[in-house]
Amino acid sequence: MLATDLLLLALDDARGTVLSQAAIGLDYGLAGAVTMDLALRGRIEVHDERVSTTGGTADDPLLDDALGAIAATPGKKLSYWIQHLSRDLGGLRQRLLDRLVAQGTLEKREKRVLLMFHWNIYPERDTRVEHDIRARLDGVLLHAQAADAETTCLIHLAAACRVTDAIYPRSEHKAIKARILELDDAGSAGANAVSGAVAQAEAAAVTAAATAAIMASTIAATSAATSAACAASSAACR
């Protein structure tokens, strides 16, 4: 499944947390992976950027839930589903993590700090699954091997949410990006369209985060300056 493959690539194997470079775009990438999986199975079509279902089921509980969400809100653009599908599925990333734990690929652990803060981490338990995924990607990106439709889709997704930047050395990034441009669009899955929507969603999220940070720092600086001015004024009046 594309979404679980992408998630495994994005996790730090030992720490069980998402690699920092992929943190912002991962959820958009996972949503894109679900739509690509549905397209590869012939369960959705994209016309004029709008997604529609074709009938039938995907024979997978998570993918069938995604089909139900798309069918219940017809006429929405692909970009809409990239941004909203994770929420509509009741937390896509967590559902995928739970699946990988149930399969024995990941292990669920609780991490605590100062006995007050705690959260779950998911270190790798069975390394063979990701090893096989990386072997497929390395073959295509580093050794110019032919790629099937599923691997092509995975590579486009991994690049769009910066997973490839996270898992490959910086010295190889230029050659990898050039190789990705050579890959086909994987036909009906619309790999370029989906990965483009993922990249746009990530860029919007980065912009929003940066804007919020700038506003917060400006407010803090203004507040500090006002306090300093008031203090100086009070001292001058003594």
C-alpha cells in the first residue's frame, strides 16, 4: 500500500518519529498516496482536477472509507482531498501507524519526559519491509532501473513531501531530482497531478507557519519595546 510505504520511509527507524524534513508535508503526502492507490485500482477518476468514484470497492477498510468520503462529497477538486482526506478518515496517519503495528512492522512505545509529558513513538520492529521499499527506490533513483507504476507513484509522493530529501544525502539530491523528472506519470494514477497538489499544500502550510511565527515575533518585539519605553518614561519622571 502506497501510504504505508511512504510512512515507513518518513519515519526515523530508531526514534520512531517523523523525520524533520518531512514533518510538514507528510499528512498531505499520505492523503495523496490514498488517492493514488484508489486510482491504480481503478476506483476513482480525475477529470478537470475533479475527483469522482467509479463504483465498486477497494477491498481494504481504509481505502473503502476514503471512497465513501469522496462519493459523499462529489465534485471536489483533487487539491481539496489532499488537504481534507486525512481528517475525513479520522486521522489517516494514526490509522496507518496502527496498521503497521498490527502487522508487526512497527512497535508502539510510550515516551515520557519529566513524568508530565508523554506521547507514542513507533520504532521499527521488522526492518525487512522498509529495506525492500528502499531497494526499489534506490534501483530507480540511483541505478536508473525501470520503475513500475506503483514505484513511480511512491517516488513522486516522496519527493513532493520532501521524504527523498530526508533519506538521501544532500550530495545526491540534484541527480535524484533530475531522475524523477524522467519518470512517467504512471498513467491513470496521475502521479504528477497528485504530487503537485501535495507540494502546493505543503508550501501553503509552510507559508502559514512562517507568517504566524513572524506575527508572533513582531508582537513580542513591539511589546518589549513598549515596556522599555514605559520604563524609561517612568524613570524620567522621577
